[in-house]
Amino acid sequence: MADVEIRTFTVDDADAVLSVILPIQREEFGIDITVDAQPDLRVIPDFYQSGKGQFWVAVKDGAIVGTVGLKDIGNNHAALRKMFVSAEVRGREHGVAARLLDRLFAHARDVGLTDIFLGTTDKFVAAHRFYEKNGFTEIAKSALPRSFPLMAVDSKFYRYKVG
């Protein structure tokens, strides 16, 4: 949608990013997780915006409504992390998740990444369908690169071949 801008994260976005991610995790999906259990959210520039990584936000009417991070894990591999879209702009009719993912894929091609991996929880069923529709293939945990940053809640894993 033309009324949603996808742009790179700046340090001024830090609190707004938390205000999108934490309620989705805790209230919508009942995952008992705190910001302290996700230290990457306190150091987004250092954790995501280094090497071939990046972090993007979706902005509508001046408010952040979506996020996605790409963590460089070496060997031209990256981990997709923190893809969250606020309920009011979720779904195909809004296209926010698709636009975030398109920006991530374009960046991955531009910087020469070959594979993107992600871990998710069994609870995010709609997200599983979204990833599968967008070219991700489910893989076994044992197929992840050793450098993949596992989260305690991750129970389902995917791989995307950049091409």
C-alpha cells in the first residue's frame, strides 16, 4: 500500500519497535517472553545493522506498524528475525509483511547472500503459511548452520535460497 513506508531502522525507532513486537508475542500469542530475554532488541544497530545484515520498519501515519531483521551469520548466510506486523495492517489486503520481505530479499541479493534461515514457534501458523508461499522451505533443526542464533521458543525452521 502506498500509505505504508518501508525504511531502515534508526536508533530513534527503538521504543516503537518494542511497542510493536512485545504485545504481539505476549498478548496475541501468549508467549511468556520479556525484552530482557531478547537482548538483540536493545542493540539493533550492533546486532542487525552490521556485516550484510539490516533491520527495517514499516511506518504508517508516522507510527511503526511492522518490523523485520536480517542477521549476518557468516558464510553468505543470514537469519531472518523479528518479523512482526501489527494486527490492524496484517493480511494480504495491506501487503505490509510482503513489502517488508521484498525489501529484505532485495537487500540479500544486493549484498550477495546465498541463504536465509529462520526459526519460529509452532504458534505462528499464519506466518508459516506466509513464509512457505514466499519461497521458504521447512528444514530440520539439524540442517541449520552452526552459527544460526537459536531462540528458546524456536521449534520450526525454514530456509530460503537467494537467487
